[in-house]
Amino acid sequence: MVRPALGPWARAARKLVANRAAMAALGLFILIVLACLAAPLYADYIAHTDPFSSNIDGTTTIDGQDVALVQPSTEGLGLGSIPLGPTWDIRNFFLGADAQGRDVAARLLYGGRNSLLIAGASTIICLVLAALTGLIAGFFGGITDMLISRLLDVLWAFPIYLLAISLSIVLISHGFSIGPIEITSGSLSLPIFIIGIVYVPYVARPIRGQVLSLKESEFVLAAKGLGVPDWRILWRDMLPNVMTTIIVFVPLLMAINMLTESALSFLSIGVQAPDASWGTIIQDGQDLIYTRPWVAIAPGIAIVLTVLALNILGDGVRDALDPRAKLRIT
Amino acid sequence: MFSLLIRRVAQMVFVMIGISILVFLIFFATPGADPAARIAGRNASPEVVAEVRKSFGFDKPLPVQYAVMMKRLFVDQDLTSFVNRGEVVVPEIMGAAPVTLSLVLGAAVFWIFGSIAIGLIAAATKDSFLDRLLMVLGLIGISMPVYWLGEIVNLITQSRLHDSWIFSWVPPLGYTPLTEDPWLWFKSLLLPWITLAILYIGLYGRVLRASLVEAGQEDYIRTARSKGLSESRILIRHALRTSLIAFVTLFGLDFGALVGGSALLTEVVFALQGVGRLTYQALLDLDLPVIMATVMYASFFVVFANALVDILYGILDPRVRVA
């Protein structure tokens, strides 16, 4: 068989590579991922700190002087305490310490790993579930379609944050056990699954619509006429055709999932201590917002940069693959 | 038309029943989640848990529990909180609703005018520097976590620049009813409005620009142009009208969701005691009657907004009326 010079995928890839904004965004995103992956290297070899153990009575040396990491507050009634502020010295408490005397910069990198992991994993779960439900509902129609579509209608009308919060509160306080599967309450897989589930209707609906129109197309009718089994039509004819939609969703969904994870963690029902994520660090910084604002500002900037990069990349991917796609999730 | 209306109402009712069952199942039938154990506290003895189970009626079959709760919520309207016993749920929500409505309505004014302005300017100056700048700013607006933005706003206006002339007018966090002091109501909500609106200004501005640009290639715009109409008139009177269809759909859904409680992050950060914050508090306490009532209230707004969007569609786009 002779391969055509440029298939649709290769053409889309070329178009994407030619898009400078999208490539810059991709570069930024890769940089952020690499920085977060290097978190242990930074903590061990540059900052020499353990970002997960409380260090309230610790001290550090700045300009030859010993400075306490957490000092008693001198303002107001003298209650509470103020941690060390940013030193802007990359080797030593670059962004200062949090209320427990832990290095904020190192926590930021470690937290980024969880934020990225949850956003990525929940995106995969969401897309797999949405592709399955969309394909099955659209292809088989009838009672299957009716049941799935009504269920999606109900989920659709349920405000996403309320659904995510409801699931998180029930699952995170008790964990989840069904038969042999047991997930402890602090596990990262809880936020991953919860965030993966709540956006399924938003992706499944467009896929179902696409399958409905594909079903009437001639190549599917021909396959049916030849007696090709249903699952084979689904796998060989339908899936490749909805694949563009699915891929266009990847960066956009990941951006949304990252924001959702951070919001849940901020409300203290996402990632659980001692693990950190950008959302939990913002929450740590909430009480210090007027005294040590960088504890909350820094992870917020990290979120904005990552989500922005994903959104720009998502625009580029959509322009390259399917410029007329009407996608929206919030 | 009449049968369509009946079908629409039936669909609304169906979706709301579905949501109430879903919420009920999440809190009562999730494996491992036992509401009695939760209410009794972490270190309660089995006897205490059994006592709680009996007194709250958790020992009855699930469908019975569900029916009793729905009857007390909608028919008798005497459903009381599990946590603050004796507190009736319905008036509590009615008390919080004006806060949320004030927040969302004000923010909606900002985001409608802001996004239409941005969309029109960007579409009119398509591919210019200004267009690119506005679109990037819009993307940044979409990419910011709203609670984080709220904290930064608080940091600047309540602390860092509070003593300067720019922000000395900002009152402490909290809500003042409109009927009590309209000026203070306005002042205390202005910053929350802008904070909440920024995401939507970015989102809607971008959507509007895209659909204005798309409309520019349609036949009716070419006709308008060949009639010799000015570009601004074409943009505002002809292109904007069709583009508003997509806008209205988005607006209906977002507005419904926000009034229903999705504004809770903004409410939490700015210490506004609205429906979202009430829901969140109830969720933390696992106060099921309050959760049930607030979620039903929320889904009502979402479903109602959906129906309203369909009707507005018909008014804006005559093609829909025929179909």
C-alpha cells in the first residue's frame, strides 16, 4: 500500500507547529512540567530543605545572621505568628516560609506535581468515559440512548461545583470501598475520579451528536450493508472520526480540570495534607494574605501560567484540527 | 406551542427529580458513608450512633426516607436542619438569596457590557494589535482562579492601598442589604462584582468576537455592505444581532448556575453570606436537609434558565420559531 504524502493528521501537526503562539505555550507548559518534576532535586540539592515536615522552631542563616523561620507577631495584640518573608535567594527560602516554617518555593514545585497529575489523569478519565457514553448513546440509539441522555441531562443541570463538592465531601471524609476496591480518604485518586466524572456530559454531548450524523453517512451504511459487526464499526469507523473532537478537548479540559482541582483544594476538600497542590498552598496563604502575601500569590501565578499555556495551546490545536468546533466548558 | 410548553415543564420536573435522587444517593448510599456516624461524631460509641440513626429516621428504607424528606421540603415546608435543630430550611435559603442575587445581577451588568464592548472592538479591529491584546487579556481572565483573584483584590484594597486615596472608600468585607443603605450596598459589592465578572468578560468577549468574525462572511452582511451601510452600522445592527444568539445561550446557563450557588467561591472570599456559602457550610456539616433544599433551589434556576434560553432563542432567531 502506498501512503499518501500528507494525511490529515500530519497536515494538522504541520499547522500546529507553524502556530508560534501555540508552540510558545507548549514550551512554557513543558518547562513548568519539568520544573515540577525536578522538585526533589531542588529541595535536596539547592534549597536543602524538607518541605513536608513542620519546622516552627527552625532557624536559617541570612547574611551571616540566624533568623527564626516563624516569629511571634509584633502587630496588633501580638497574637499569632509571622513566618519568614521571601528572601529572593534561590538557595534559601526563595519565597519565604509558610505558617509551619516550610519552604514555600519547594512546596510550590511539589504541589505542582500533584496539580498537574490530577489535571492530566482526570482529563484522560473524562475523555474515555465521555467517548464511551457518547459513542454508545449515539450509535445504538433507542432505549440505550434515552437512558444515557436523560442521565446526562440530570448531570448537566447539576451545577458542576456543587456536584464536585458533594462527591468530595462524602468521599474524602470516609474514603471509598466497593467490593475489593478500597481507596483511602487521603488518596489522590479521589479528586482525580471526581473531577474526571463531573465534566463527562460536556464532552459526551458533542460526541453523541457527531456519531448521530456519522451513522447516516455512506461509509457507515456500506459497512452495515456488508455485515460488519457493530463493535467493529464503532472501533474502526466511528472512533477515528470523533478522535479530532476528543483531541481538541485535551488541553482545554486539562485547563478546566486544573482550575477545578485548585478550587476544591482551596475549599480543603481536594488534595489532603500532608500532600500539597497549588490550591492547598493558596489556602495555606489565605491566613497570611495581609502579612506574607507571597505564600498565596506564587501558586496563583503558577496556576494562571499553566492554565493560560493550556488554553493557548488548546486554541492552536482546535485551529489546526477543527476550526469550526464549537466547544465550551465552564 | 401549548404542547411544547407542557413538554418543557415535564422535562424540567423530570430533571429536578433526577437531581434530588442523585443528591440523596450521594449522601445516603455511597459505600462507606454513614450519615448517622457522621452526625454522632468521630469517637461516638455504637450505642450513640444507633440512637442517632433511630432519631433521624436513618433506619427506615431509603425510598421512605427520600419520600419523607421531599414531602417535608415541598408540601409541609417544615424541613429542619440536622445540625442546628429547629432551624427551618426554606426561610434560611430565602434569607440568603438576596445576597447571591445582588452579587450575580451586578456582575452580570458588568460582564454583558464589558464583553460586548470587547467583542465589538476586537472584531472591528480584527488582526490588529488591539485585537490581539484584548484576546490575550481575555484568555488571562479565563485562566485566573476566581478565589485567588478575590484574595489579591482584598490584599490591595483592604490592606496595601487601603490607606491611599484610591481605595480608602472600600468598606470592610461583608454584605449590607440594599434596603438598609443603598450606597454602602453598592460600595461593598463593587469589587466582588468586578472580580466575578472578569472571567465572563474574557469568555464572552472571545465568543462574541469569533461569532462576529464568522458573521462577517455571511450573505446578509454582503447585502448590507452593498447597500452602502457604514461598517459600524453593519457590525452593530446586523452582525451583532445574530451573534447575540450564542451569547444568550451562554448567558442563560451561566446566570442560572451562578444564582443557584456556583458563585460560592466569590462569596467565600468576600465573606458574603449567600446561597453558595450556605450550601458549602451545609456540605461541610453534612447537613442533608439544607443541602437538599439548596441543591433543589440551584437546579431549579439552572433548569429554568435553560427553558428561558429556548424561548429567547425564538425571539432573536426567527428560523427557530418555524422549526
